[in-house]
Amino acid sequence: MVVQPRTSSPRVIRRRAAFTLLEVLIVVAILVVLASVSSIFVFRYLDDARIGAAKTSAAAISRAIEAYEIQFGGPPESLLQLIQPPDNRKPFLEGGADALVDPWGRQFQYDPSGPRHGGQKPDVFTLDPQGQPIGNWK
């Protein structure tokens, strides 16, 4: 006996192998929510990293000022003297003019007259995006 393959009858409902528009929209909505939540944490992490880099740079500039004071008997008049000493010696701060720029692209501020924030060293500082000072005293 030969068995004939069964053909589909008109009553058999064929299921498509594709996603509906509603399913796709739900998946996209879930991905948008996950991306927005994770971006909050990533941007906060990046801000914290920039603040840490600013503190490290201010400390490096402060150490270069100390070396300058030892060499010349007083603090430099401007931070540019750290990368271009008056007697054409080796720079006290490596990296050229980029070493004097904070992570937000602004120049570090310098007050050679003395400490105003309770420290022992001349102030080297910048401001974070919220306007809070970051410097060699913290």
C-alpha cells in the first residue's frame, strides 16, 4: 500500500515565521529603556573619570611648580614657564601646552601669590562642569 502525502486542507491555518509589528515595537522599547538607564551610569562614570584626571593633572602641575621653585628660588609667574623655562632648560612639565589643559579643554588656573584653600602650595585649579573648583588642595 502506497501512502499519499497529505496535502493541506483549506481548514489548516499556516503560521508565518516572522515577527509582528507589535513584537518588534516592544523589543525596540525595551532596548531604548535599557540604553537610557545604562547611559546614565556611563556618563556619571565619565564625569568621575574627568574629575580624577583633573586632580591628577593639578597635582602634577603643583609638583612641577615645586621643582621650578627649587631651581629658581621662587614660583613661576605663569604656568607657561613650566613648559618653557626662562633659561631654555628641560621643561619641568612634559606634554607641552596640552599638559596645562584640563579634561574639559580649558586652561588650568594658577595663583602664584600663595595658597587660598588652606594648602601649603600655590593654587592650581580648574572648575568642573557644575562650577565646583578642582585643584591641588583636594
